[in-house]
Amino acid sequence: MDKKNDAITSRDVDFAKWYTDVCRKADLMDYYSVKGFIDYLPYSYAIWEEIQAYLNRRFKENGAENVYLPMVIPQSLMAKEKEHVEGFAPECLVATIGGGQTLADPLIIRPTSEIVFSELFKKRISSYRDLPIRYNQWCSVVRWEKTTRPFLRGSEFLWQEGHCLFETEEEARENALAMQQVYNECGRDLLAIPFLTGEKTEHEKFAGAVATYSLEALMHDGKALQSGTSHYLGQGFAKAYGIQFLGRNNALETPHQTSWGVSTRLLGAIIMVHGDDNGLVLPPYVAPIQVVIVPIRQDAEGVLDACKKLNEELKAKGIRVKLDADDNHTPGWKFAQYEMKGVPLRIEIGPRDLAKGQAMLTERVNGEKTLVPLEGLAEKIPGLLHDIHISMYQKAKENLENHITDVSSIEEMNRVLNEKGGFCRMAYCGEAECELAIKAATNGATARCIASRLNEDTTLRCPICGKPAKIVAYFARAY
Amino acid sequence: MDKKNDAITSRDVDFAKWYTDVCRKADLMDYYSVKGFIDYLPYSYAIWEEIQAYLNRRFKENGAENVYLPMVIPQSLMAKEKEHVEGFAPECLVATIGGGQTLADPLIIRPTSEIVFSELFKKRISSYRDLPIRYNQWCSVVRWEKTTRPFLRGSEFLWQEGHCLFETEEEARENALAMQQVYNECGRDLLAIPFLTGEKTEHEKFAGAVATYSLEALMHDGKALQSGTSHYLGQGFAKAYGIQFLGRNNALETPHQTSWGVSTRLLGAIIMVHGDDNGLVLPPYVAPIQVVIVPIRQDAEGVLDACKKLNEELKAKGIRVKLDADDNHTPGWKFAQYEMKGVPLRIEIGPRDLAKGQAMLTERVNGEKTLVPLEGLAEKIPGLLHDIHISMYQKAKENLENHITDVSSIEEMNRVLNEKGGFCRMAYCGEAECELAIKAATNGATARCIASRLNEDTTLRCPICGKPAKIVAYFARAY
């Protein structure tokens, strides 16, 4: 597709610049006067609301209930879970003054809420009959980041965090995996984004977790984006915060905990998976405007009426449609605008079309134009949007599959990542030292998730330390 | 209705204790380890989500779009609007450390976001064609309060805040009044709560506003609760933060601003307007569970099947129904539970009912029991819930109207407030000094809102200072 819009940099010229250009020109966000904080404008927030609606439905099916818990964590409380506090302390925003007085116990603005939920859980369970508990919360969290980028890494971002408590390890692990699967289906069915899913390595897992299950997406520039995580937390938080219950055998037991979340990072994923040199390309089910109707020569008899009729028909079908009859702008100007904003389907109706009883359809994803009969058009749109969704998902899936390369040395990995990017699948020992060596030698590639675990009788060796290989992992340079 | 549940204090014995008892026993909230912060549990959060759904629909009809803006305000930025900062500074939570470093410009956790929106508006308008802008945001805000009470006054609470920008004063005032009306209809159509509506006096208006339009509800104990406000902000923020646009006459102009909000205070209003000595009484359209089905002798043939059938029929009608077939608890225990939780309608089906083809309906609001035919029952439920809503609203409206008393002196006001509470309507000069004198002499009564403005030729005098009366206001002791 030709680049029609000079307002943004080409992806191949400067991908980072292209990304921020799209964020700004598609009116997704604006920068705030404090570094790392952004304004989520209506167009990005509406996408987030579609994600919320989908996930709220799925969480509910999974038995989770929404709650809202405080945004502050006393420093003294945070200190109780050692691994967790070490992981988060360096990036905390800390309030020290309240109502003009210095606070005896400073308050950390939540970077995540495992501790806050643990405090609540402690009070809410006494017997195994009180389990399981499945809570979710939609909120923002604050992490004081040095390098920030809209949606991808910010000092404050929006997310949901699920926090659950179970009687047994089995149930808890099952929950963590089930929620990873919910996120995976959100990618497949809503965002048109395929994920690599797997467990994080010891070195990469969440601070305080026993196991972290991750979802990794491939961006257009060949880098990976961690798009969601689901943690089996074991009993660490429960022990640190004194959560116990009377078990079936009348003895005090410690429950097993999970937490899982996705954030407005998903907006970054949508931009970088689907976007092109003309701007955003939105998957239909998450698009705030799914169909835009642009009248051509709208002063000509019957044109505007035909547009309005179609507009009402589509609205009645629950399609998010916009009729742009603003006569301050030319159709061409509007085309570029809605392409920039990634509207999946454009319908043009002009006097000549009208005379022939037809309309011009243009798909954003590939620019394909089709003349279709106006008669019965509204009935066809839901199916068309579905086809667009499927084709966007397939395209992204093929791209992902074409960017998984088996490698067996650091040099090979580095070469593949330099040449084509994507994920390198490699067997190695699974130790943090070797991951650090890989990172240092490949300009930052990290183990994104485990592809498989090897049997003890494998003859494969770790290409770094030479010890027997234990796991096969996907490595990539990542956001 | 007899008090059947000893778990809570009677309203007439100790209203404040009754209130917190209901909050806890109906499982609406729990206390957090930092004073003034609470956990919003699933049952209260679900009510809030119903309020959100209603208001989101109404805001959208009114042209407002949802956004999300940062939760921090640099202290230096806050200082620019003098009245505003003086109003809020004493109750700010201030972050002074980020990422382990002392912040050069400390960050205030937003107590409200006029400033944050003003910063955005400044960048988004250049011409009158960019106006109006109508934004809304759902978030939590932090105000460091000395005396706190669940839902009514907390250090952190959930709310929505609308922020709009207009070309003219007329449009802005119209918007502020329209949003007050939306809140009023939310009370009438969703919460079954009637409000007194009017403008705040000079002394009581929002810090930084030209005019504050308020909604005041009457609680069961005779005290008023400010339940929502809508502000015409004039040009104060726009001037302080440099928001300008090129007007129709090609000259730089300053826009007119509004802001409007309701908070989880509305949950407190629902509890204190409708609740009784058996606990919560929820208006049907906001109840997370609208109908509970309790089987009697559920082991008897056909009982559970009949309950399940009705359950499915009600679900299919979009009714929020719960079938409680837990056989660890007796029906009597369940009755008390769902009464405590304020479920509007209970349906019992037992073997004897079933034999006669009928079911027992009990309305939460008045305890009335009716035997009804099972045949066609599901069809009748939506109408029944509507009738309950109307009767709850009427009851609250009569109570409000019976508690508005015209008075003409401080002594009379004090006596009326001591004897029956509610609102005292009184003419006075409208000056802050006299409001302070009234407050001091009446154990805290304040002007809640203006009932009417008097003509200059009135012969009425202010009963405090003796000057000509200028306004008639509703006074009340308030939360």
C-alpha cells in the first residue's frame, strides 16, 4: 500500500519515531508535564473500554468479582515480603506528607497490589469453606521508570490485577494457567494478536512468584512485547502476611495465591502489530469506530439521505458507525484522517454510486476497494468485519511463525536477531548467569518464556556454560 | 416491620453505629490498615458499576467522552489558581520521593483534576472550532481527611469528574445545569433518591468556581448529604493556566469551563435513605442481586427443578437473579442474609407451594408477602421490580417533603433541627458571616443550597444581621 500520509515517519525509516507519531497523530495520547505520565485521550480510552468489557465478561465466567482496594501501601507493610520489596523498591513513588504533616510511616503509591490484597485476604478467610476467593480490580499503578514510552512503559499506567486465593497448589496453578488462556483468547478473538505463551525462567519471573506464565507478542520491528502475565505466587505472601485457614482436617493451613494482569501496554501491542505507514490499523472488535461513512458530493440529491439510512441501519445492528458529513473537509482529507485512526472499513457513497445503487467499500488493512450493492449492504457488514478480523489475525500469526528461528549459539542468535529479529528458540541450562551472558552478547536479548523442558537424558548442552541443557526458551530483544 | 436481625444496632438507638454495622454486615466494605482508606468489596463495587453504566450512557448522550489523566499534580502547577489551592492544600497527600530520589517539585496525589484537565485543554484548543470539549474520567481521588466514615468521607474515594470547555458563558452554565439534571434523574430513575437541587451560596461553593449547583439528599437521621455537584468555573482556571483560543472575530478569547462529579458517597446515600433495622434495602435497578430464589425443603421432589426453571427464565429476561440452593444453611438463615444485603425481592418455593402451583414473594422494602401463581411468574417480575422502585422513590420523596420546614429565626431553626431534623428554609442576607453565625448557634447547620433569590423590593430581613434578605436557602445539619 502506498504511503499517502506525510504526517508520520515511515516504519522502516525510524520505527520508534513512527510509533510516537502514530500515538500523537491518531489522537491516542498527549504528554503530561511530569515525565513518564500521559493523558489517555478518548480514542485510546475507548479501545481500553472495549478490552475491559471483554475481560470483565471472561473474568465473571471464571468466577472473579470486581473490587477496589486502596492505592497506598505503608512502607512498613511493603517490607514484609523480601523478594517482592527488592523487586519494586527502586521504582516506587513515595508519599511522605499528608494533610500538612510528615507521615510516620510513608505511603508507597501502589506499583502492584499483592500486599494490599493479602491484608484483605487475612481478614476474610477462617475456614476452607471461605475458599476460593477470586477478586479483580481495574486501576492505575505507579512505577517510577527512567525510560518511558507511551503505553509501553510509563510512570503511571492503567491495568487490571486479579488476585485469588485457593486451598491447594493444584487449584492455584490451574487458575494461573486458565487466566493466561483468557488473555490468549483476548488476543485471538478481540485484538487479532497471536501470542507465544509459556512460563518465565527463574531469572525473569515476577518478584515474589513461584511461577510466572507470560504472553509474548511480536512487534513489526522484530522486538517482543510482554503483553500479559499470570503468576502462581505459592504461599510466600500468605506466610509473610499471616494468611491462614482451618483446613478439612481441622489443622491450620496456608493458602495458595495467584495474581494476573494485563495493562494499557496492549494498546502499544495493537499499534505495533497492526499499524502501517498510513497510521493505526485497528482490529474491528476493538475499534471505537468500526465503520466510517463518507458522502461524496454530499450536496447532490439523495446522497446524504442514503448515507443517513445506512448509518441508522448499521447502528441498529450494534455496529459502531460514524457518518462524517462535515462539509468543512474534503473526502480526501477525511480518508487520510480515518486511515490514520485505523478505522477498519470505509464506505463511500456519491451521486454516481447512488445512481447505480452501489457503494464503495475500502478495507483499512490492505486498502482493497470493492463496489457493492447498497441493497442489503447493512446485513453484510458484520460478516465483513469478522473477515477483516480473521485476516488480521492470520497475517499476524504468519508473521509470528515466520519469526521463530531455532538457534544453537549466541553468535547465531545475535545474527538472526540483527537480520530478521523475532524469537530465537534455543536450548540452554536455564541459569541466570547464562541468560545474563546472552543478554550482554546480543544487544539485550532476554528469555521471553520457556518453550519446553528437556528430559534429564538429553545430550544437548548449554552453548554458554557447557553444562547439560535443561530448557528450551524463546529469546528476543524486547520492549 | 419487626427487627429480626440482632447482628446490627437499631437505627434509633445509634444511627452512626447502625450505619457502620450495615456497611460491614452487608459485606460492602472492610477497613484498610491506613486510616480513612477502605476496601470496596464486590457487593458495593457491583452497585458502583451499575451507577457507572447508567451515567456513562447519560454522559455519552450529552456528548462527553471518557479519558484518563495522570493522578499526580506538581506542587508548582497547583499553586497557580489561588482560591483552588487554598481550598485543597490542607488535605493533600504529597509524594516527595520517586525512584529513590527526592523530587525537585513534589507531586500531589490528585484531590480533583481541574488543573490536570486545564493543562490538557491548553494544548488542545487553538480556534473556536475546537470547542466545545466534553471529557469525563472515572478514577479515585485522595483527600487527607481527619474524620472519616465509609463511603461518606474517606481519604481515598471513587468518583467521576467531568471537565468541559466552552466558547461562551451561556453554554457553560447550560452544561453545568444539564449535568446537575442528569444526576437528579440518576437519583429518580436508578437510586430511588429524590434530591433538593439548587445553587450553593458564595460561602459554600467549590474552591475556584463561579457557581456550584448541588444535589442534597435527606438521610433517615434527618441530616443532609451533598450527593453531587456541578460547577460553572468561569474563566478562572483558563486564565491561570493560559487557555486561549482564536474567536469568531479573529481575536484571542478565554473559554468558559465546567466540572461536575458524583462519588461513591452515593452508596452512603443509598444505605441511609433506604436502609432499615434489618440492614440494607436496595432499589431494584442498582441491586447486584434483584431477585433471590430460596428453595424450601429442596430435597422434596420437584422443588429444586422448579427453582432452577424460574432462575433460568429470569436470567433470560436480564434480571439479576440468584438461586441459593446451598444446603449448609436453613431457609431462615438465608432470609436474614438476603434481608441484610437488601435484595429487593425474595421468592420461596416449597413442596406445598409447588403442589398448588404457586410461590411466595416477599418484598424487602416493606416485608409484604404475596402468594402468586408459578405460571407466568417470570413475566411479572420486571413490572414488580418497577413497582418496588416507584414505591421506594415515593416513600423517600414524601419523607423529604415532610422534612422541609419554613423558619424565620436561628432559634426556630435550631428547635426544628433538634426535633425533626431535615431542611429548614429561611430567608437571610446571603453573607458568609451570617452563615457562620447560624452554624455556630445550631450545632452545625449549613446552607445546603439556594431555594430562591428575592427581589430587591422584599420587606424580608435577615434574622441574624437585620439587613434586607437576599436569598432563601435550605439549611441543614449535614454529613
